[in-house]
Amino acid sequence: ISRHTWTWTVIASADMSHYHVSSLLEKMKSADKDFRFMATNDLMSELQRDSIKLDDESERQIVQMLLRLLDDKNGEVQNLAVRCLGPLVGKVKETQIEFIVDTLCANMVSGKEQLRDISSIGLKTVIGEMPGAGSATSSSSSSS
């Protein structure tokens, strides 16, 4: 494979990834719960693979959309959105992780019981996936 062909492939895959993320985000806004579910499920698949590369704007948009979906009318969409938070933590910058944690904490004092419950699950998930979380847990349990 020539250098020129490889460069073109990398550029094309980056553009496709950005297009794919934009398409998923648009479907997550749909009035149809099935579109929201399938788009969130597709995002989960992408996050579990290393193929997705996010720029700052894509990170911000995905984080905001997933946090919005935690308050979705459909429980299945909420559950899938909270499950996306775990793999997302390893793909976004620290400022986005801080925004996620701040939002989840704010949701936990919400008047909506279901939003409080799903946010507490999300907070546990995010903290468990944060860099260094595994070593902190193992060192605290070994000192007991």
C-alpha cells in the first residue's frame, strides 16, 4: 500500500467516523423511541470498539446527548444511555468526564425519582471506569 493511498484511507475513515457520529446524534433526537434506542445501541457498539475517534466537538455532543437520554421517556433508552457512559469515559478528555460527573451529581438531587436512580447508576459506572479506579479499589481492599 502506498503512502498516498494510506493517507487517503485515514482521511476517509476520519470523515466517515465524524459523519457516522453526526448521523447517530441526529437519530438520538428522534421522536421515535425505536430510532433513539437503535442509535444509542449503535453508539454503544462503536464505543466498545477502538474504531471511533472523537474530536472535541463530537465528544461534547455525545456527552450532552447521552446525559439528555438519561431523562428519556423510554426506560430502555435510559438504560442503554447509562451503559454507554462506561466505555465513553475511556474515549473522552478529563473536562468531559468532569462535566458528566457534575451533571450526574446534580441529577441526584432532582425531584424526579427515576432520573435520580439512573444517575446514581451512571455515577457508579463512570467512577468505576475512571483511570486509576481499579488500582484505588484494589489498594483500599488490600489494606483492610
